[in-house]
Amino acid sequence: MCANVFGVLKSLFGKPFDGGKRMDHGGPQQQQQHPMEQQQPAYHPQHPAMMRLYEIQKEVASLGPQVCTFSGLQNDRDYKRLERELTRLLLDVDQVDTEGKPELQGARKRAAQEVEGLLRYLEENATHPSRLAIEQLSYEARQLVDERVVAPQRAGGVTEINDELVDALQQLVLRLTQVKTEGRVPLRKARYRALTRLCAVQDVIEGRTQQQTLSLPLSGDTHEAVNCINQVMVKVSVARSQLVALLMGLSGRDSCAHLSRILTEMQVELDALDVSGNAVIRNYRKQVVEEINGLLKHLDLEGEGDDTRRYDLAQNNSIREIEGVRAHISHLREGVLRHCVMGDLSFRPKAELQGLLTQLDQVDTAKNPCIREARRRAVVEVQAVITFLDLREALAHRQPGPNEHPSHRAVWQVLGSLSELQAQVLGFDGKRVDKSYMILEELLTKQLLALDAVDPQGDETTKVARKQAVKFAQNILNYLDMKTDEWEY
């Protein structure tokens, strides 16, 4: 839609209206004229009505890019401003006197349609289910951070950073990356802004320094500089909480500029300390300075997401590299499945697949959560083919002994069925609404139920085998879900 809008704006606003041409969303097109229209004279661009429409269209052209990149909600100030200005322009168009002339009426109608199109686009993006999902996840993140990080600090307590908090933040990041944007710039922009702030909070929380990292006898009583550094660490802890509040929109009075000044003053205070005679204390100060620098780097997020090159990743070099690896994976996967159909187990490109994992590991994600998710998904694709090959090989070389426990044999029978189903999942290229998807999902679920029904009867080997088989089946189901969730970076 945004591309269409810009295309139409270019075709309509690039030059004054020409009364002899019709224009639609595909650009200027010469159309057959009604006999009555052919008798009407072509109106000169200097006609008062044409001049007024042209003036209105110049205003619409200036608002078009703002509408096409607006990523907020209906209650945002910018939304209300854009809606108000477009509504005013729509009224201005309606008031243009066409003197009852078909050519002028056509020009006025086209101008009105463009304004109405921008109004619709503005509203559609602000109320889109994905936009509302992004806002809901942002709200959950704000609630979590306020309760666990900001509120305790403001109450004079100490923020407790534990694995539960870190995992909860990571889950929110993952859910945000999976919100579908349908390629719409406003939705991509909203998702990217929410992700960059939440990932920054992650970095701030996970990158903290413990308040006292020096062991005795290097305490404040032993060296004056240690006591000063410890005092700065207390200030850094407060500043960290303030920064998190700023990033999550929980700070009403603080500003990035004010916090930047406070952090810079801390750096000056640390630089003034004389620690040249003690390497351990010098390293302690360096550690604190690095943490302050880490906080400062997150203060430039105010305008993050406004640059289309940041949130539009189609041309990103890392994404291109990941896509190249995925194409290679697809080629190898097809070869593996083709040889399996023929019963040929000689085609085992495991070394090549391991090389792709190494290549993916070296992709620079620049801490961009969308690139990170794209890389993760590519890694899962490689690992799915590797586990398929490993299980096929294990099944081919399996030689059960006469004393094999019946329950253990039952687990292997399920693994054989899972191997056949995994081949179908690897080759699946449909959607979740497809009948074949539902059949695969049902068959995989049945294998899980079959594993649950296996009674190990106290056999430890069977217990371990069943546990691994259950995990394997769940991984196949997760991979099938990943292939069909229509995620886009």
C-alpha cells in the first residue's frame, strides 16, 4: 500500500493536473472518453480550480511520507495531527468550485480519493492487529520492568536481577520478533522500535557490575580510591534504573540529556582518582568506567527506528548472508530426501552442514533481534537435517540383541516412525490451514502418545531412550510450526 501511495503521489504531484488524462493507482493512463467529455475543452493548468487543487495536492504530497511511516496508535499526538490535516484537506477539496464541468469534477474526485486513501492507510496501520499485538507486548514489558527493576529502586531498595527476569525479557523479545508485519513499513518500524528498547534493557540488566567486586583487604578502609569507586557504583546503580525507566517509557521527569550529564560527571570523578600505584584498583575503576560507557551508548535510542535502513532489513548484508545459507540448506535438504527415497544412505553432507553452522555463527547480528531471530531459524533448519541424518544412520546400523528389553524395542519402533514423519516434515512446503499439515501434526502427536504409553519397567536405558525420543518428537513438531508460522524479518 505504501509503495502504491508513493507511486500515485509521484504520478499526481509530479506535474499539474492535465484535464485530458485520467489517473488511477497504476499511474497515468489514457482512457476512452465519453462523447460528451470529448466535446469539453481541456482546462488549462492556470484555471482557478486547477490551481487550487494543485495547491492542495502539494500539501497532500508533503503529508504522504509522514503517513506512510507513521508507526503509532490512534491516541498518539502525531496521529491526531495527521488525521486533522488530512480531514481539512478533504474539506478543502470538496469546496473547490468545479462549475459543473466534467474535467474539473474528475480532477477533484481524484484528489479526494488520494486524501481518503491516506486517511485509510493511516487508520489501518494504527488499528492493525499486529500493531495492537506490538503494543500489548510493549505493555507487558513495561509492567515487568516497572515491577522488577524500576519500582524497587525508587522505593530505596535493591533490584534483584535473576534468571527468571532475564528469561521473561527474552521471551518477550522472541514474541515481538514473531509478530507479523506483512511488509508494512509502519508495522516494521513499530516492531523494531519496541525490540531495540527491550533489547537495550536486556543489555543494561545483564551487563551490570556487582557493587563490590574487590575482596578484602582491598576495602574502602585500605585505599581511599576504593571507597570513591564504591560510591560511584551506588550512583551507577541508580542511573541504571533511570535508564531502564527511560527506555521503557516509565520516566515522566527524567530525560536522556539529564542522565547523560550525570553519567559524564561520574566518568570525570573516576578519572580524577589516583590509582596508578595499584593495578587491581585500576582494573576495578576500568570496569566501572566501562559500565558507564555501556549505559551512555543506550541514550541515543530516542530516534532509533526512524531510519528506514535500520528497520527495513531486506538489503541488510547479514540478512543476505543468512538467506544465502538458507538457499544452500534447501539444496542439501532436497538431496538428502531424494537419496533417502532411493534407500541410498551414502549421501551424508554432514561436514558441509557443520560448515554452514560455523558460517551462521559468524554472521554479525549487530545485536539486532530480527537478524538474531533470522539466524536462529536458519540454525534450526541445519540442525533438523543433521538430526534426520543421525537418526537414519542409527536406525540403519541398529542391531538389537536377543536380550533387548521389550520397552526399549518399543521406543526404537516409535523412532523409526518418527524418522519417516520427519522426512515428510523436511519436505513440507505448505501452510497451517493445509490438510497435509493437520495430518502431519496429528501423526506426530500420536507418536508422542505412543511414547507416553511405553512402560520402562524400571529399565534405566529405556527411560533415557524414551526421554530422548520425546524430545526428538517435540523438536519435529516445533520445526513444523516454525516452517509454517509465516515469520518475516
